[in-house]
Amino acid sequence: MSGNTIGTVFRLTSFGESHGPAIGGIVEGCPSGLAIDTGKIQQLLDRRKPGMSEITSPRKEADTVEILSGIYEGISTGTPIGFIIRNSDARPGDYDHLKEIYRPGHADYTWQAKYGNRDHRGGGRSSARETASRVVAGAIALQLLEHHNITVSAWVSAVGTVEMPDEHTSYINSNVYDNDVRCPHPATAAKILELIKEVKAQGDSLGGIISCSVNGVPAGLGEPVFDKLHASLGAAMLSINAVKGFETGSGFRAARMKGSEHNDAFHAEQGKITTTTNNSGGIQGGISNGSPVNFRVAFKPVSTISSEQQSVNTAGENISFTAKGRHDPCVVPRAVPIVEAMTAIIIADHLLRNRLSKL
């Protein structure tokens, strides 16, 4: 199976299945001499793990990361950083009733079509359980970026029909983890929480939007053709389970604007070139311009719901079924650290790649 690695210089290769004994990965390209706080890695993992509130999956995983190589006495050695996260609350039997059913919205049918077999236990490798490995790599990347004074901030800006009143930059670097829905606008957070509870009681699910801003990115990261910085970020975000949309800067709003409205005017002050607006989201021609890199990620509603659905079984028969098992009514709050992690991996990769761009 290909497609298990992301990155060119700073690279993550992950492994494992949702209900197997463990998941994990190998991080390559992390420079030697970087002080790595494993407590910060665990903190980001804890923000992603299930069972942390009444609106998340009740699956109870400690998600304790074990570093196997590449870090000695708290310092990166420059060798591959191997790690493992053992699955402690796997219940494959919960999915036996789905063994012969293709669940709507899931990878069951497409996986079968591609490989001729599938792991029905929670989706196997296609499960969002795999994203815990990304969070470990992202937590390492975040510490590399911190060394270069680059910060990554993500937050929930919408769930269902409830949206924050604006996308003002005052939300950047606020403590979005102070509430269960990871929304920094208190009034909106309260409405989102009630909406998730209401939809959960109905046996249904919700999608939403996560906004992200990267501050301190120097001008010059990214490539002008295929490896544009926003293309790399888009590929990373769209690789996250349940993501259906990605937009940078003004995004789809740009289609309704005039050039005179959309162009970011340059301004020089004390020898530093900046822009007066940031419709381009900090990226022009595929290369960062020194302004904050801003983007939004859209998540679909969780596919596993507890109300009756129509589908087809492996014999090709039309059926009705009700899914059982443990799932989130809305995955968006738990996806915030995943978005932060994947963003950090991409920015760290382009930061290291940029060392080769000129003398």
C-alpha cells in the first residue's frame, strides 16, 4: 500500500489500524540538536483523544506515546524518530454486525473495490484513529517551528448552521481549549454545544469548519509550480478524515470580488515589506509573503449515525440497518489539534526545504 508518507524533508510515515494492537509512525528529517518536550507531544495527543467530554466518542484510550528512537536525553539526534501508541480500548466485536454491510459515507465499498478485502473493525486503516500518529509528528514539528518563532493556531469557527460572528484575528493564540467545542467565541461556543447535544439525541451528526492561522512564517516558503505552499497545505488538510473543503485567504469569496478589491497592497515600514490586507492568505504565487498564512477547513457530518439507514450488503442486496458502536456526533472539536499538527508538518517541511533555495 502506498500513500502512507507525507513530507519531502520533514517526513511522517504512519502505520496501524483502528482496532489492531497499536498505531505509530516514523518521523524523518528532524534536525539534530532540537530540544523536544515529550510532555508537549502528550498534551496535543490528549486534546485529540476520545472520551474527554459528553460530545465525543466514549471510547477510552490513554493515547500514551512511547518514543522508540531518535530522541536522547530530550534532544533530537538527527536519526529517525520512531514512536508507538498502543490501542487499549479496541472492541472489534462491536462491528461484527457490519461485516457484510457497506456503510454509507464510509470507505467500506471503495476499499473493497481497491483491495478485494477490507477491515470492517471501525474502518481499519481508514479510521480517524490513524490521525493520532499525525498528532505526534505534528507536535514535534510545532516545537521545531517554535524554535523559529512560528506559531500555529486553529479553532472551531462553525458547526452546522451556527457560525462565529466574524473571523477577527483577535482569536489567534487565544486558548480555544478552554471549552469542549474549541471555539474561542463564548456565545457561539455555547450555541454549538447545545446544537451538538440536540443532534446527538436525535441519533444524527454534524459537520463544521475549522479556521487556522500561522504567524511568523517568513517570506519565501513554498514552490511556484506544483508544490505551492497552499497546495501542500490543501493536500494535507484533505487527507484528514471527513474533510470536504479547503480555502486559503479570501477563498471562494474571491470569485465575487474585483481585482481592485482583492489585491493586497504592499507597504514598506522601517525596511519591512508588508501588505495592508491579507486576501491572499499570506501566500502569493505559491510562496509565502510574510503575512499570516490563513485558511479554513470544512468537515462533513460524521458518517456513522445511530438512526436507520439504507445501504447494500456484500451480496449486492438492498438492506436497511442501524449502526452500533462508539462515534462522535461531531468530529470538528477533536479535529482542531489534527489541523494544527498537519499544518505544522507542512510548514516545517517547507522551512527545511527552503534551505536549498539559494546561497
